[in-house]
Amino acid sequence: MNQVSEILGDKGRDVLKIDAEASALDAVRQMVEANIGSLLVTDGGDVTGIVTERDYLRRVAHEGPTDDSVTVRDIMSSPLIVVSPETEIDECMAVMTDRRIRHLPVVDDGDVVGVPFWADSALLAGAGIPTVLFGPSGEGAHAVVEWVDLPAAERCLEIYVAVAEEFCG
């Protein structure tokens, strides 16, 4: 697995959107209902940005005000940083790291076809990073139900600690 297109099949291509003039609180409600961490923001039908849980927490919950007067446009991140389905997964991970973003929309022929999250096990596995999510009956990551295998999680912890010690001293 080397290209982003290969994980989109596992993750699915459903992309949720919200209008820029909707309230920030409505965006949070939609994310909670869908159990996701971001929505693409549209203005006149065009995708113009992205709003995340973190955007809401930093720009509304922390800085205020918290009422319906705050719009998605007020807190969204724009311009949108995107990759193509042909982007190599390690390049995708590098973009997320360099730009300090957690969601990276994938655009194919002008349409957003997916939004991988930095911690998606499919994305990590494609970059050669061990993952620990499993679905029932061996369905793998992104099954309806996922759980963590404790020995695999402990091995990942060892790897992450070793990498942190190497890079951080």
C-alpha cells in the first residue's frame, strides 16, 4: 500500500460538508452525530475550507463567544490543503506533519473523494507504521466495530518511545 487511493477503498469515500454560514455549534453537532472530527466547508457549493473539532475548541470554546452567532466561516481553516489519490502515503504523512494538520482532503478531478485523519490505521499501515486496530472476524481497520490488541499496543508504545527518545534526546 503506497498511494492514498489504496486506503480510500478501506476507509470509504463519504465526505460530509457544511455551509460556511451555518453556526459553529451546528458543525459540532453534525460531527458528534457522525462520529467524525472534521467537515468540509462549502460556500456557494464550492469547497472553501475545513472545520475541525480543534477549530471549535480553540476559537470558540477557549476564546468565546459560544453562542449561535459564531459561524463556521469564523472558525474554519482556509485555504484547504489537499493531496491527490496518487500521492504517496509517506508524502501525505509528511504534509500533515509539516503543516501541523490532522485532516488532509483527497481531491480527484476537482472533487473531494476522502479525508484521511493522521491517526487512521490504514494511513499509518501504508506508511509502514505498526497499527493496533482490528475489526470483528478479521475485518481489519475501519470495521463497524474496532478494538485494540494489547500486545500490539505495547509494541507500538515501545516503538514510539524509541523514536521520541531518538529525536527529542
